[in-house]
Amino acid sequence: MMIKMNKKGFTLVEIMIVVAIIGLLAAIAIPNFIKARETAQRNACIANLKQIQGAIQVWAIDTGAASDAAVNKADIATNYLKTWPKEGTVDYVCPSTVSASPVCPTNNVTHTI
């Protein structure tokens, strides 16, 4: 009498190999995703800083303000920007003068124009 064995599943070794491969791929991919996210956040912050600086420069040209003239956030936000940019939930600070550069609200030194 012959007994037929049907193999309808995976062995423990096969499952362990698949889990090891998935773990290796995750170990490679996760740091790259984190780096890509940080790069995207830095680029968005720099774009916001350029937008603020450009709006201030246009305001200065339109009003004939000198480079040491005081800047008011209300003048810039209502007429030269659709909305005042934010980094997460934190508003950018308006520079004090036309010639001053805006800074990142999170004080990240890599986020500069």
C-alpha cells in the first residue's frame, strides 16, 4: 500500500527565507524614504523663504521703499501672497527690513536661501 503525500504548504525554511528577504529590503528602503522626506521638507522650506523674499521685494518696488525700510507682515500677506506660508503649524516670521532675509521658523540651518 502506497501513501501519497500531498505537499500543500510552505516549509518553515521557505517562510524564513522570504521573511529574511523582506527584512533586508526594508532595511535598505526605510533610510532612503527618511532621507527623501527630509530633502522634500528642506526644499519646501527654501521655496517658502524665496516666496516671502520675492513678495517683500515686489512690495518694496511698488511702494518705493528703501532697503532699510521696515516691513509689515500684514502689507505683504494681503497684497502679495495668497496665504502666509507655514512650516507644519508654525508661521514664518516676517523679516524686519526689506534687505533682511527670512529665516526658517524651526531654526534649521540647512534651510537657507
